[in-house]
Amino acid sequence: MAAKSFRRRKTVGTLSENELLNLFWENLWVCVRVAGSGSTRHPAPDLLASRGDRKLVLEIKTISANKKYFSSKEIQELDFFAGQFGAEGWVGIKFSQNQWYFLPISELVATKSDNFVCDIVDMKKRGFTFEEMINLV
């Protein structure tokens, strides 16, 4: 049963990443999914996107809960990759209401255990919609 659950999560994640990939292209950005992100020993984001001089690296999550935790290691690796790539590091979360919210990793809220958390209430207040994120100057 655990294998089915893992495959379902993987499929949902792939569909979400592809949804965003298409949104980027529809808005005249170039974008690629990174094969094996999360399953390689090297830091790798889920998506790379660029338009002109602006480059984004994104970690993407789709969740049914109202809160998502990120490990300190996960965010450190995204930050490292973004720095080496000369890009902005972002997290994107699609909550159960099917609305995407995005936040720069520099704006993530640390927990007492030095991990990071995003909840739907905070993301609605401080997060960016897809359109807002891609139109930042």
C-alpha cells in the first residue's frame, strides 16, 4: 500500500510541476523541470524559469493540508543552488483550494527546530500569486 501512496504523491507532484511549467511558457518565460529533483545526492530544484535577466529556481509542493513544513536542509540546498545559478530561490505551494502561492525563500518563517513552515493564512497575507511573482521587478 505504501508504494501506491508514494506513486500517487509523485504523480500529483509531476502534474503540478507540469502545470506551472506550462504557465511559465504561456507567460513568455522559458522553464524546465529538473529530472530527479529530490532524489539525487546533488541539490536540485523542481523548476528553473527565466525571462530576460530574471532567473527563478523553485521548489514546488501540492498539499491537502493547510500547512507545509520544509526541512532546513531542503531550503539550504535550494538557497545554495539559487546562489550558484545566479537566481532567486522560491517555494511554490498549491493548497487544497487549488490556488498557488509563492514565497521567496528569504521570507520563510523558521520553526523552533530550525525548519521552515508555510501555512495558508500566512501565504494569503504575504505570499504572491503566480502573476504577482512573475511580474515583480
